[in-house]
Amino acid sequence: MLLAVCAFALLLVPASHAQIGFAPSPRPVNPRASAPLDLTGYWVSIITEDWRYRMLTPAKGDYPGIFLTPAGQKTAQSWDPAKDEAAGEQCKSYGAGAIMRVPERLHITWDNDTTLHVETDAGRQLRLFHFNVTEPPEGETPSWQGYSIAAWEGLRPRGFNGPVVATGGAPRARSEEGYLKVITTNLRPGYLRKNGVPYGAHAAVEEYFDGFTEPNGDTWLVVTTAVTDPEYLAQTYLTSSQFKKQPDASGWNPTPCEAK
């Protein structure tokens, strides 16, 4: 069942998204009130694939499935966790390009009506998803989590396949289906895997957050991620990560970044 969901999630990245960006469309007046799905609460990652790359630190040079440019291969082969620690860069594998693949728990809340707050216990990272903006503020300093621009997409009434017609600029109702699209740029160079597989300062991370509830009441979050990088990646790196909703904060255990 879960593998079928993963395959479906990958279909959320259509060919039209080869050029990263948002298609022009009216923006909801209040993204929080018009959310088609509730992402808030505590979530735990369920790791059903790439176990040895996510639960363990792979050996240097072990990166099948990630197609690197010559510059990327050279950088991956020079991985030195002790050097990263000495430079205070032990969070390189916890940046936005890889953080959703880390074994972890998430705590998602709304900061306000236009900002979604995503906290991870692994590495103590904080992501802010900004709605109703089109580009990072001028002079924004690059960071591990970069600057994330978010929008609800695929909005339609449940059980209805026709177009949605908004009237009077009113916020969309919660009875609609849809998913969250997030584009993150302005990143510090980091790692796609803990063993030094790199992405650079010009990388862009495009993500799709979608969810569903099973008949037994279990609620799942599926995060499909596409990382592009002209410097280190020969082609887009595509993954799908799954999280299960938790009833409370039990198990929440903030821990610092580790280089290895």
C-alpha cells in the first residue's frame, strides 16, 4: 500500500515543472484559513526505502541513484567529516536539500496566517514556508534551510473534477482537495546524503506535501522532493519521503547535527 502511495506521489511532479516556479494564479487571501489539508501536529518519518543511506552513514563514494557532474564527483570524493566539524559545518546534511530524508520527527505549526513553521528534532532545524510572496527578500543571507516560498495547488472541491471558480475574492473552503508546493532557494552548500554527496549554492529544492487518512484512522504525509543544481547534479534528484502523524509530542527528541 505504502509503496503504491510513494509511486503516486512521484507523479505530482509533472513535466511542466521542469522550469522551477509557480504558474501565475490568484493567491488565496488567507492561506491558513484556506488550507485544503491540515499539516499541523507531530509527525514521525517512516523509512521504507534507501534504508542503508538514511539510517546509516554510507562510505565515501557510495552514492548510486544520484547522478553527479564531474565537479560533484570530485567534491563527494573529498568528503571529510572531521574537517566539517572543525569548520562548524556539521549541519551540511541537514539542509533543505536533504532534511526530509533524515530519520526524524517534525512539528508543524502556523506562525501566522501566511507562514508555516516546520521544526525538526534531528539537527534542531527550523523551516519557514512563506505564502503570498514571489521571491526572497533582497539581501537575504543564504542558510541551511534557505528561503521557502509556498502555495496551495491543485485546489478543487472534493469529488469534483471540473475547474474551481473563485468568487468575490473569498478564501477557499476547507472542503477542497489540494496539496502544498514549496520552492526553496538561497541555500548554503550542503549534502544530499551524509557521506558528502553535494549540492551547491545555486541549488533549488521543489517539494510537494500531500496527505491522506487510511480507514483505520492513520494519517500520512508524503513529501515529494526534486533537487536541481547546475553545479553538482547532472540530473534532478527525486525522492519521496513518508511521515505518519502522531497523537502528541511523545518521542520528540531534539538532537544537534552530526557530521557522521
